Amino acid sequence: ARMYAARRSGLKREMFGYVEGGYATVLQRLRARLESAGVTIRCAAPVARILPTARESGGGVQLELANGDNHPLDQVVVTTSTSRVVAMCPTLSDDERNRLAGITYQGVISLAVLLRRPLGGYYVTNITDAGFPFTGVIEMTALVDPSTFGGRTLVYLPRYLTQEDPLWRATDGEIRDRFLAGLARMYPELTPGDVVASEVSRVRDVLAVSTLDYSTRCLPPLRTSVPGLWIVNSAQIANGTLNLNETVSLANLQADRLLAAATPVPGPGRNA
């Protein structure tokens, strides 16, 4: 990840750094820190609906899981993409639902490739030639020590695309063949035998596109019309690009606002 100082200060040179083990290291440490503070973490527990609890029952919010479990809570902060917020929260006002549904996301399809040999030795190669199926070549082992991957080279081939792009309908095999063929065009010395493994990843909602009048028409609110229901997600980044710096800054800002604004609704057996 590019270091914060290189983006925000007057430095005249690029500075890069990385965490050994990648996001797995960060998430494992975060989980350990949260659990040590008494936080309960539940994985593989998809949420079906979030509904307000009747006032005569003490108020708060009802969390319904896909497996049928129900959890009465004081406060719920939803951090998913806006389309999922609309799907999970049927009691939002029409204005809120229209605002959230009006947000357009850019998605990404990426092929991760493990190679027996290095490519050009550059961490990022941006591609503007429409004749290639991907928009960049990210050679991680130009930054990360190749010994991390047993002396092999790890490369990501991302393509950022609109929701209507026909590439979404392609099979993993078709994407793999197109991307590897494009990589061989860039690096003619690369042979099929150099490819150790490859994996396709698809994420529909990555970047909320800042369209005309975005801040007034689309920007998701922190507080919703449902008491105890809050929204925090990257679509609230209106004046920056989606990157780790902006995301952490948004999280810190909204956390402060939440602590200042949220008033727990006392109720039997409920947790925030």
C-alpha cells in the first residue's frame, strides 16, 4: 500500500510499504484486539432483514439472520454496499431507499496468477489500451520478497468495469484464458508452463461512482429514519478515491459521530 505521507505531504518521491501476510495479518490482529475487548464476532451468519422493534417491547432494532435466528439489539451499524442496505432494511423511507438505490457502483474482476518467473519487475503497470482484457498488471513480488511465495511471482490482473459489462457473464475459464492470453502479449517470453496457479475473483460493488450532484442526491446518511439503525460505508467518500487511507479516515470520522449521536435504547436482553 502506498504510504500516507506520500499522498498527503509535500514529499517529492513515492514511498511504498506492505504488511507481511497481507490483509490476513491485519484482520487476525483486529479480531484478536476486538475479542480481547469483549466483542463477539460471528462469521458465516448472513443477515436477512433489519427491522425496528415495537416501542411496547422496549424499542431498538431486530436483526433477523438467514438461518431464522432473531437478535434484538439497541443499535445496528450497516457497513455493506447500498444495494444490500436497501435489501435488508425494508422499513427505510421511500426517500432513503431511492437515494441509496440511485448510487452506481463500479465493480472489478481480477485474476490472481502465481508464476515461476518474474515479469517486468514493476509493482504497478497501468494499461489504457482497450485491446487488453485487464486494466493493470500488479506484480506484488516487485514489492514483496518472492521468498514469501516460495521464490515464485504473484501477479494480479484487475479489470474495473460497469455493472452492464458483458464480462460479468463470462465463465471463470473464459476470463482466465482471455487474461492469460493478454499477459502473454505483453510478455512474449512467458509460456503456459510458467503459470503455476490462477484464481478468478469477482466483486460487483467496489467503488461508488461520484455522479453529478452526488453529495445532494445520493450520499448515504449516517443516521436513518429507523431509530437505532445507522449506515457507514465507502459510498460516503464523496471527495476522494477509494483507498485504505480514505476508508480508515471515514471509519474514524463516523465512529466519533456515532458515539456522539447514538443514544442506547435500554431494553431487556439487548446489546448494541
